[in-house]
Amino acid sequence: MSTSSAAGPSSVTERVAERVGGVASAPAGDFVLVLTCPDRPGVVHAVSGFLVAHGGNIIESQQFGDQITGTFFMRLDFVVDGAGVSPDALRADFAEVAARFEMTFELWDAKAPYRTLIMVSKHLHCLNDLLFRHSTGSLQIEIPVVVSNHLDAEPLAKAHGLEFVHIPVTSDTKEQAEDRLRELIAQHDIDLVVLARYMQVLSDRMCAELSGRAINIHHSFLPSFKGAKPYHQAFDRGVKLVGATAHYVTADLDEGPIIEQDVVRVDHGYNQDQLVTAGRDVEAQVLSRAVRWHAESRVLLNGHRTVVFR
């Protein structure tokens, strides 16, 4: 996730903090504070003291101290007694505490939705699941646009009243396609990009630009199968587990910090089509959980790993 330093909030935090609306998947307070800093005595006391001084009452509190790296992580969901308190004012006041403890932090309206651009190719199960959950209010996101290198997803996107943009990609047009994607991200003020089975590899430059704010989903087997028709390869090997991994996008293909993983047990009674169906189900569930946790800022980067406050 993107973070704000003590010197001031990131542009993503500023944009998200200004938005009001959307429906959280769980009850939320007025504001959310997420922070990372060196682990040392007095951090929790200082944060709690700040909330007391501003009339804050904690609804949910989670923390983790990484003893290997000496890093402290914390997420607070809180309400404030009194009307007219803004995220901007709280953020400005918290800057002194943050500077004292070398914190990076985010503080925003707890119900502010992330503006999310979804990318997909021909397999639509993850897109369909995200759009359904979005329509029921179980994901704290707005979806201004769906992007694909094929036309298969257009009817589904338009059925949900969403803009659909077709960006064909070939080896000769990859750079122009990514430039068009950048235009859409800027045009729609996008906070999060979700690769919902988008079967094109993003360039190293694009991965760097989207660092910490692009999520991918891929199958994960024991053993692993790469290339075309992985589920068919798994069937031929008689696997007993199929699964999926949701992770942040990096230049190292499918090796970014992992947000969520899950598996489902299968057996000899599954034919190829049933195995594919089982795999697609777990992919959709894993991706939706990763998107929900990111949009609620429950995921903090910890080097090549993540801290996930579920």
C-alpha cells in the first residue's frame, strides 16, 4: 500500500481521504489510521494519547511487531466525538507524533472507497465475482472503468453499467497500450489496479509506477505448472490440491509480496472441467479478499512480505 511520511500525505491518501461514500464490508468508525515505524517503547502510548486529546474512541485496533526487522505496524479504526472533524486536520495534527517516532502513516475517512481499474483478458470468472461483490456493497471500491485486450468482457462490464475500454496488445504495440493505460489511470484518478486474469505481462516501468497499488491473481499448484492449460497439466499429474495466490505486481513475474492464498482439495473423481471450475472458484475468492483488505487498508508492505490485519 502507499504510505504517507511525517512530512505530508501521499497523493493517493489525499484523494481517498476526500471521498465520502461506498459501503464497507464491516462496520467502520469515522476514521482509519495505519502506521509503520521502528519498534520502540512509547509508540502505542503516543498514538493513544493523540486519540484521547482529539476525542477519539477506538473501534478496532491491531498491531504487529516484526522482531526480525524491528518494525512496528498498527491499524486503528476510531470515531471522534464531535462534528466537523476532517481527515486533513487530524493528519496535520498527527504529523508531530509521526515525526517523533519516524512513522509513515495514512489517516482518512474510514468509508472512503478506492477508485479501482480492473483489467481482464478472456477468462471472466474473477471479473464477474468482483463486479457482483461491488454491486452488493461488500467491496469498498468504485470501478470507473474495465480494461481488456479482448472484447469478451464488454457485455459483462456494460451489464453492470461500467465503462469498457478495449486496448489491444501485440509485441509491436505494447508500449502504446501501456501509455493508453496510463492515460486512463490519470483520467479516472485511479488508486488501485486489479489484474483479474489479465494475461499480458506489464513492463518493468509500468510495474514500478504501480508499485504497491496493483494486485494480480494466479493459480498456484503443488507441484507448479506453467504455460498453457495449467489445470489440464494438473489433471494429468493427478494433483490433490489446487489453489491461488493474490500478490502485488512487481517486475519479477508472479513473485510480488503475497496478500492472500488458499487451496481446495480435489481427488480422482474430478474430471478436467471440474478441476478447472474448482480452480477458478478459489481464484475468484482469493482475489476478492485481497482487494477488500487492500481497499480497507489492512495490508501493509513489510519488505518482500506483507502484514495483513484481517
